[in-house]
Amino acid sequence: MTSVTAGRIILLNGASSSGKSSLARALQGRIETPFWHISIDHLRDSGVLPTARIRSGEFDWRSMREAFFLGFERSLLAYVEAGNDLIVEHIMESEDWLLRLADTLSGQDVFFVGVHCALDELERRELARGDRPVGDARRDFHRIHAYCLYDLDVDGMLDAQANADLMIGAWRSRSWPLAFERLRARRDLG
């Protein structure tokens, strides 16, 4: 069996409609090595969930949700341990989720990026998209960055290509300990 070098992760956290997908696509198109672009939306849109049966009420999404997100997070470790580089979009809905993911990915090269966007723009984008429950962006805006510690912050209202170039430069010159290591240390001291 051949030895595999673990992959790396660039993890984007931002409110719904903050520009994570556009940024991930721009980054994937510009970075010098092949990175996979992975998100919850990709899974949802691929048909992996029994969406029609959830919508009909036959299956209760609330009872399935935690296992779905936990499985997604654990799959990231499998991908990176197999040697795949990843650009991951995720919304850290709670500090518990953030710390759980930091623990799951302990020992991995995770570059954590906060994607920020003004509330009025988030709400405008959410309405224009029409594929999200109205109010998700506002809910996310008021909580998801409060407990995070990032390796880099970007403005999701700026051009995605320019943000991708900024991220690539910061990722290339990243230094340890990275944010996830600092988050775990902060928790352990706290």
C-alpha cells in the first residue's frame, strides 16, 4: 500500500447568501492545485436526501438534521486523509458545531476563512435567490461569526476573483498554529 499525504482544507464560514459559493468557485478556478469544492448545498441538490418525503412531512427533518451534518463533517476527514485538497463551505451555526468540527479535523491543515457581508446586502441576495427561507441570512448574520476565530476575514461584497487572490496569498503564507488549533486551545484553557 502506498503512503498518502493528507490533503488540506480551506474552510469558508459565512451567513447564507454571503458569497461563499462564488468565492469557492473563484478560488477553485485560480488556485494552483486541484481542490474539491464541497458544501451541504451540493449534497442537498444532488438528491442525497429524501427531500420530497421530508417536504411532505413523512420524514421529520429536525430528527434527521444532526446526523446529516455530523456525517458531512466526518466525511471531510475521510476526504482529506485520502489526500484530497478541499474548499469547504459551511455555516457554523453554533459554537458547539464549530468546536466539534475543530475536534473532528484535529491534526489537519485547515485554513479557516470568515466571509462577511452587510445585513442589507445579505437580505437582498436572499430574496433574489429565492431558494432559501427568508430570514436565514438575518439569523446567521447575528450569530455565526461571534464565536469564531479566523485565519483570514474577507468581505463577501467584494469581487470574488479579488477575494480568491487575497485568500491564495494568505493561504500560501499561513503560519501555525492555525485558527482551529487556537480555538481548541482557547476552549481547553477556558
